[in-house]
Amino acid sequence: MAEPQVCPGCAGQRGTEKVQHTVETDGGDNQVHREHRYWSPCGRCSGAGVVYG
């Protein structure tokens, strides 16, 4: 049976910070670059923090 190992994708943190880049308008007609940061479950371990290998 495979032993659980710390997920190399998230280092056991169960998720990773993601960054979404968008271009939005300010109050006028100017376009500004925005970064939206958010936390989501790791895509490699699905938020478990461990993988079996």
C-alpha cells in the first residue's frame, strides 16, 4: 500500500494562493491593471495536503 507523502504542490498547506489579473476602468475612462488574490484548494491534492505515491 502506498504511503502518504506531503503534497509537493502545496507543501502540505492544503491550498495555494492564486492571482487573477484583470483590466478595469476607474471612475473615468482610464483602464487600470488590477490583481485579485485568493486562496483555493490545491489542484494536485484537492486540498488534502498529502498525496499517495
